[in-house]
Amino acid sequence: MSCRAAPWGRPSLPGGRSFPDSARRHGPFGGLNVWRNSILKNSWMLGGTPMKFGLPAGLFRCMASSSSGDGFSRPTSTDEGPMPVYSWPDRQRPRVCILGGGFGGLYTALRLESLVWPSDKKPQVMLVDQSDRFVFKPMLYELLSGEVDVWEIAPSFTELLKNTSVQFVKDSVKLLRPSDHFRRESGGSCTGGVVHLESGTVIEYDWLVLALGAEAKIDIVPGSAEYALPFTTLDDALKVESKLKMLERRRFGKSSPAIQVAIVGLGYSGVELAATISERLKNTGSVQAINVQTTVCPSAPPGNRDAALKVLESRNIQLFLGYFISCIREASASEDSSSMVTDAKVNGDHKKLLLELQPAQRGLQSQVLEADIVLWTVGSTSQIPRLQPPEAPYVIPLNGRGQVETEETLQVKGHPRTFAIGDSAALRDPSGKLLPATAQVAFQQADFAGWNLWAAINDRPLLPFRFQNLGEMMTLGRSDAAITASFTEGLTLEGPLGHAARKIVYCLRMPTDEHRVKVGISWFTKSAVDSLASLQNAVANSFPPPDPATNRSAPAMDPDSEVAFDFQPYLCQYKSGRIFRPGGEPTVPAGTDPVTGVVSRDIHAGDARARVYLPPGAAVSTGKLPVVVYFHGGGFVTGSPARPGTHAYLNDLVARSGAIGVSVYYRLAPENPLPAAYEDAWAAVRWAATRGDGADPWLLDHADLSNLFLAGCSAGANIAHNMAVRCGAAGALPDGVTLRGLVVVHPYFTGKEAVGAETAFGPEVREFFDRTWRFVFPETSGLDDPRVNPFVDDAARAAAAAIPCERVLVCVAEQDVLLKERGLWYYRELTASGYGGQVELFESKGVGHAFHFGMLDSDQAVELQERNVAFIKK
């Protein structure tokens, strides 16, 4: 066997990689100086009982007693009373105990089984879990939609492990007593410690894997523990399914009351639940989804987030963004709008629930929602803290979330014989960011944990874990899903194609080959039946019913529902002229921001409008401040300074930079096609340059107009560039006003000819840009219009080169598939155009277009903001 190639046999590890030269065997004490640890020193005596490696001496005596033949030895007595002690079949081979049978634990056990071992070193493996089934948690939602059966996504451990030497024990963990952190005398015992189970059994081990995962934490607000249901386990899913069936039966044959489901949290779990349940209920009920943030799936790739928002807006789902729950309680008879309380005598003890919502964002009003079911998807807690020995509560190092601190090799810090993976572990990536608690991370860590156990037992170097983000997937209904793969440069598969791809990937990720085949056959059969039924329905619906008045077929489409132009993800225009903007146009009022102290107000800027921002402390400062005129993005068809993300961004920018901000309300297409936005933008620039037509007190008292900056993102960056070009005209700016810099973030530019990596795009991409540009600017000449292609000819190039500022900062995003190349092209072309100033380039790694509005506190967003601030302050 090739020891070096062994760990790369699975797709989650990089193929062909060999041991790094720097890899070395860890010492048995992990660098922990036990002699200076007061907790460990005191653990040598417990209530007068002598301890060995932190364990009662009597326990070691009982471990040496003979086996009774059933795997457990019975001591006559111990200091803690009689306890059955598990007796491993072989006293010589290593003993590996794995706690938790989720993705991390089960897949580690299977990985150990798949490796080639020397005959005397193949470990005895025990897997302990409180359930008798492994649960493929990412597919729990399909239980509610009826797409899968329980056996498919929750096979028994007995079935999965029947062809292996892994022994499964159904039990819960009560206490951990590790001993691998103590200094050992030469020739002493090499035991790693013992585990106490709730049944009273004690298991001594040589190696331990902590893969216990996390538990739902729902006791967060008054009433949540009593009335809300979590959705993290098979039992949770079955309970929700039972509750929905009860409500559906109660409503069967009636037009009212509608079933109301409230979902707290709109991360992946909340969005997938909302999409699945709303599709199931159809017109018989509605979903109310509450999220403290102003967006859904804030950590998801933009493609997944946009697909999710589109689906949520298209179904019977009410979004309450920017709210948190303060209380959940039962409704009284006078509060119950559906009279379900009086029906309780007939329909069991079911009563309506009331959720009290408080605003987390300024400008929102408190609300009270009514619901039949409340599903709680936010918050989790680690199991490890409650399993620590009471006499040594910090023997296992934990972070603030209760997760185990680990080395890169997945070994617990200070515990060379203990590994922690999955939700139990707190491991950071090379940038210092905690790895997410996802199945993908646990699956990959299981590969490394299995290999590193092999390496440690065989005295080989251990490998540092490196997470490879393969992408993210989410279900959005029976035939809808979204997949953004990391290797497709941000391309998102949506709809039936995404749904099929997701199921194929998950089928391949099932634990064993036998189970994969069974599930694959079952899903293929179901898909074939569903496809046949869909085909029959499509054929039947292709013949519209006759119109009784004319005895002729009725028209197939309603112009108010037939799409004339789909500008995803911003806007949809119907043939009737109706405009639909997904997510609506949520706004927040101007005022004092409680987080930054920035003060803002809305004003009329000539013929346009703007929101002006003043940094904290400006009112008492005698110094003059730079002025930043900012233009929001949104494809020229959506957005405003009052949009929550834009407003928060400006508050942060102004607070960090100490500049006065002027954020422009420009008219939106298609109701007001370009050049309306350009004219409004220029009116705002002129207003700022003239100190509010000589009447604005903030600009009169605090503005240093020799330090004027123009900035924008996406379509706003396009506007900022065109305004900078306009500033270059003679007499465009008043005397004494100097345009100091231009900031274009993820700029919206295009052209007829592909540039850079755009050559890999198909012709449909150029057609998309041409179609959307003509949609927002009907009078344009096309993609050769210098307003969208600023270097199309010599005249446009000369105008760009004449921008009258000292510096230009161009910001791009690594995963901005459609616009990154144009940003790089703009940087190159401006540099080569004869422009006399300095052109700077900044790239945000691992993120997509306009990412920072939805994740303002992320490392990448902070880095981008600090670069912009440094540019303004330079």
C-alpha cells in the first residue's frame, strides 16, 4: 500500500497530494504544561480518592477484570458504585471510540474501515449515537414535500454497518474523562480516557473522536421553548409533518380558516422550510417568515440568495425582514381571528399562537402575527460543555460558543489522542475565519480524521485539514433548487436542472455503496412517474377549455401575467405594463444611526433628491470635511438611498471616513428610462458643488469642496464614471471645487466585443447585455454607446482620459462572473488612455458582485470598506 496516497482516495481531498515536508508527528502532550495547570494538579485527588490520569483508581482495577462474554465486565465495586465497563474483544489492538453518528462520526468510522491496516494495528471501532438511525439532514425538507421516504434519508446504523467491523451502540453520552493531557511515565498506560454513557456503561478508549454536533437552542425568548418547534433532527421533521397533516385534515373541505405557519430565521434552513411548506400548502395556507437581518441567506452566494428571494416572493410567503421575536404566547378567544380557540373542543387542544415582533431596523413598526405552527431555525448550542468533568470543567478547551478548540490536524488542543470534527469543533481557515457548521465541512473532516487516526496509530505524520468549498445547494420545492458550485465561477443552476443536480450529488454522498444504489433506483423510479404525470398534465393544459359564450377556445394567457421582459434578479415587466420588483422596495427613514452616530436627512438637490450624511462629532468640529457623492446600484431599475443595505453602507462609510455623504435618489427605468438617472445624478453633483445652492447648512459649515469624491457600485459606478467625465468639461464645476478622486466598485460596463475571460461566454451573454441596456435606455445606439463602453472610440477614450481628478480606485470581486472582466478592462484602458492621475486596483477574494451590502460585517466587506476609506483619506 502507498501510505502517502491513501488519504486522497476520496473526492473531498486534493488528488495526488503527498505528505508536506513540514508535517511531523505531534508529541503526546500537545505542548500543554500540565505542571502549571492548577485544575489538572488538583485533579490528582478527588474527595480523598487517589486518581490515575484523572480517573478513580478503582475504575482502573475494574477495567482489568475478566469479561463476562457479552462485552461488559462487572466490577464488584468502585468508588462511584457498580458500573458495567465495556470489555473490548481484543486487548492488544487499538480502541477507537466515536461519539456521534452524523456526517462526521459515521463517515469517520467508514473511512477507518476502508483503509488498509497492518493486521496487529487495525483498530476496534465503536460508534455511539443516541438515535438508531443516521440522518441525511440536508434532505429533511423533502420529507415534508413527500419526495423521499424515511428509509432513504434515515437508514439504520445496523443496516449501514452490517458489512463492517464497526460496532454500534445506541446510547447518550453523560460524561467525558480524557486522560491524554497528562504527562506519562515511561512504560505507563497509553489509554486516552473513558466515556460515561447515560445507561451507566463506561467505555475506556485509546483514541476518541468527538462528533456530537450541536443541538437546537430554542429557549431564547419567552414562549419559544414551549411553543416553537425546531427542525434539526428526524424526530423534529416527523413532528412537523404530523402537525401539518393534522391541520390539513381539520381544514379539508372548508374554505377557511387558512393554515398559518411562522418561520423564525431566514438562513438556509428557514428559506428551505418556507419554500417547501408554501409549495405544499398552496392556497390553503400561508407562510410568514421573520428574519432579524434585512436580507435572506446573508452568507449564501449571491446566485443562491437571488434564486431564493425570487422563489419566496413568487409564493404565498410574507417576509418580515428586520424584525426579531420578543415573545410567543397562546392566543385568547378574543384574539383568535379564526375562532380556532372555540373549535379546540372539537379539534383537540390546538390553539393559535401569537408572535410579538419588534423592529431591529429603524423605521419599522412593532407587529403581532398569528400562527398555527412556529418553526424555529436560529440558534444552536454545543453539547460538549455539559459533558466536561465537574471537578475539571475546562479540561477540554472550548471557544465562546462551546466548540472544541482544535489543531489543524483536527486533534483537540492539548489532547493528542482526541479528535473533534463537525459542529463540535472550532477550526479556522487560513484567513482566521471559523469554518461553517455544514454537512460539507463535516464530510471532508471525516476523511482527514480517519486518515490522521491511521497515521497516528502507525506512527506516520498527520496531515493538516484544508477545507475545499465545493459550492452550496438549497432546495426550493419539489422541482426547484439552487446550486452555486465553486468551480463554475459563480454560475448558479436553478429550477428543475438545479433540483436534479442536487439530488444526484446527495445520492452520491450517501454513506455506503449499497445504500446509494437503493436510493438511486428509488429516486429514478419516482422521477419517471412524476415526469409522466407532468407530461400528461401539459398535454391536457395545452388545449384551453371552450368559451361558453362564443363556443371558441379562451385565450391562453392573461397579459397581466404574461412576461414581456425578465431582468433577473431586479425586475419583471408584464405585457400589461405592470412592473414587479422582487423583494419590493423596502426603505428606512433618515435620522441618527444608533450604531455609528451618523446623522442623515433627505433633501431636494436641484431637480433631484438626495440623502445627506454627517459624521459623528462634525457639529462640534472646526475642521472641514471631504464630500463623497454616492450613486447606488441596481441595474438602473431598482434601489434607492433609503434601501436598508445602501443606508447602512453609507452610515458605515461616513463614520469610518469622516466625510460628508450625499447619496442620490435617481429616477429608475423603465418608468423613467436613461438618461433620466444621469440627469438626476448631475443635478445632485451640482447641488453638492454649490453647497446646496448656497443654502445647505451642513455643506456651508463643514464641507471642504477641494476634496470632492464621486463613488458608486455596479450601475452606480457607471453613473459615477459618467459624472466624472462630465466634470471634465469647461466650467462644469464652480471655482474652488476640485474633484479629488473617483471610486468605481464592481462597475457596470459592457461592449459589443468580448474582453479578457469574456471570450469564454456564449453569444447569449452579449445578447443579454444588449437587451437589458436597450431596456433601460431605449434611445441608445447599443453596446457601443460610450456611456456603457467608455473606451469604444478615440473620442470616448479622450473624454475618459480627461477626468479631472488625481486618483481613481477600481474595485472588482473575484467571483463577479459577468462584470469582473469589465472592471479589469476599465482599469487597463484608463491606465493606457493618457489619464494623468493614479489608477489603483483592488480585488475582493472569494465573493461575488455587490456582496458587501448583504454582509457588511464580513471580513471581505470590512477590507473593501477600509480600502475605500484609505483612498478618501489619502
